[in-house]
Amino acid sequence: MKSLRRGDTVALVACSGPVDADALRSGAATLRSWGLRVRLGATVLGRHPHLDYLAATDSDRARDFERAWLDPDVNAVIAARGGYGAHRMIDLVDWDALRRAEPTVFAGASDATALHAAIATHVGTPTILASMPATAYFDPVAADHLRGALFDPHGTRRLPSAAAETLRPGVAEGRLAGGNLTVLAASVGSAEYRPAVGAVVVLEDIGEEPYRIDRMLTQLLRAGWFDGVAGLAIGSWTDCGGDSDAVRQVLRDRLLPLGVPTVWRLDIGHHPGALAVPLGVRAELDAGTGTLTVTPHT
């Protein structure tokens, strides 16, 4: 993953749901304060003609994403926000062209998990799971984490979380994979479905009842997605059932039988101050201390 420098250009694109203009303006201003040039995708403030939960049509969103990636002047492509819709545009992207192009940095979270998986499968480059500029969670702390991941992607980074809780102690090493649980479960059976063999898996979600979390974990377990996983770095579960202990019990019941180091309540997910985690690079998870250490040079 290449490092960004002052003066580089980043493109903000809408891959999923509609983007709020005021939130976009604020997020873009933060990126510019780092010395970056910000280019807005043509449909970043677009609306689908019939489906109000989508930002523009699938083909327009795919074309915006593709053009930004292939533009030699663009050093990073950043999803403005999540929502729903990234899965709908994946098959409309010319992945062969992206693979032949100069490697580009991609950052995003939530529904952008679908694009993280697609880039890993079709292009083979690392990506960054991080708070997105046009969201309520892009506070100064989360923004600073993204800045560090963009400007210094090659150094060892220790990512502690004060609220982390050990579910199964131990140390695990492997490439980082995962993202949003709902989107990962929805990918089963697709071309981008890749079991997390040897990986340290990151999981998080928002607005899901415990029984639905159970259902999605069970789906991934039955599909073999967790087979051979090295460790579990579980993040936040914002507004999931209103009872964090209920979510904790589901996670323990479904995931502890895997017998790997497991920690939850890491600062990853839908909340202010979220960490920026590079996917596809090596990391060490110390479940006993609740620390994730990114070691991309190994």
C-alpha cells in the first residue's frame, strides 16, 4: 500500500446510500486540512431515480468508483458513507482494468466491506477499514486514525482499545480480514466469498438484534468461512438489541468453540473514535491485553 503525501489527490465516491451534503462538506474540509486535494465523484450527491436508499444508479456508482481508481492523478479512493448498495455495483466494475492499473488506496467501512472483499479478490491489494468522511462517526479521533493509515501505512502500528474485553486469551498472527458482519454474510455464494483461513478476523455491526447476529454468524460458520481462522478481533455492536451482554453471550456461544484467541469491544466499527484497520496485511492480536498490532512489513 502506497503512502499519501501532502498535495496528493483523493476521490470521495458514493458506493452505497445517499450522501448528506453538509456531512460531505465537513468531511472533505478535514481531508483538505491534511494538505490533500479532494475530488468529488460525479454522483457523490446523486439519487437513484426510483430507490431512495441508493445514491444514483448501480451503473453510475460503479462508473464513478472505476473512474476514480483508474485516474492516474488520484492517489486514494474513499467511500463517503455506507448504507446499502455496494454489492449491487460489484459486477458492473471492470476489475481487469483496475488490476492492470497503478495500485490505488481504498478506504471505507460498513457496506464498503463488499468492496474490500472485491478488491482483495480481483485486484489483490490491501485496503483500509475506517470511518468515512460523510458520517456522524468521523470525529477528530477517527479522522486522525484514518490520516495515520493513509500517510504511514508501512510502519508497525499498535492499536489498543481501552474497553476491550478478553473472551479467550492468547496471541494470534495472520493477515487481517473481515469487516461488517451483515455484508460478509450476504457475500456467501458470491465470487468474492473467501474463507478466512489463517486470518485475524475483524467483525462489527450496527442496529442488529442478537438473534440476527446469531443467524449471520451461524450462516458463516456453516458455510466454512471461519474454518482455519487464526484469531478474532471483534469490534463494536452499536444499537444491537440495547443490551451489550446479550450480544456478548451470542458471540461467546457461536465463536468460542473455534478455540482461537478472541477479544471483543475493540474500537472498530460504527462509533466516534473508531480505529483505522488495514485489511490484507499482517497483524498480531494479543487477546489478553486487547491489542491489535499491525505489522505490514512482515
